[in-house]
Amino acid sequence: MASNLPPQSPDDVKSFFDNLIKDQVTFPAAEIDATVGFFLKRGFDQTSANSVAIVLLSQARNDAVPVFSLVDKLKGLTDLQLTQVIAQVLNADRAGTSLLGYRVETVVNTYEARNILV
């Protein structure tokens, strides 16, 4: 039975980490380098670029879409649009209880609009 409590014995710890990563996923080096390089050029730090690239590569494989075509489409986005797309891609890879979001400031017009007839 799965538990969120830490393992109690050294054997439990070893068993936990042995079963943590069951399936290894491999990607061609050219795809990884191109995807990580794209995010590095857009201002991501190395760790973020690696993480987002792996999620994007996995999602591209799941959707049967060439990753190079995704990167080409992402090149035309502004920084804000890229942030929104990356948040959606990361959310697709996360559990529903842990979603990423972004805050959009709402502009409230406190002045009354009046029709003034002269």
C-alpha cells in the first residue's frame, strides 16, 4: 500500500528508491540539445530549461508530434505567450492537485461613466 510517510527501515528506503523510476525514457541528443538551447536563449536558467525541455519532449512523444516543429512554433511567441504555453504544458504533466498558474492584474475603472448633454 502506498503511503506518503517516509520509509522506516534501510531496506524500505532502498526499495523505495529502486521503484521510484521504473521506466527510463530516452530521446535523441539532437532533440534534447535543440530544446534546451531554445529555452536557454529565451532566458531560462539551466535547471529550468532542462526540466521544461524534458516535459516538452515527453509531451511531444505522447502526442506523436515532432519536437522540432513545436520548437519552431514556440519561436514566434512573445515572452508572455511562451510563459502561458509552458504553464499549460507543465500542468498537463502534473497531478490535478498541483497546478501552476499566473496572475493577471484586472483593471478596475472606478470612475463613473456619464453621458453629459450640452
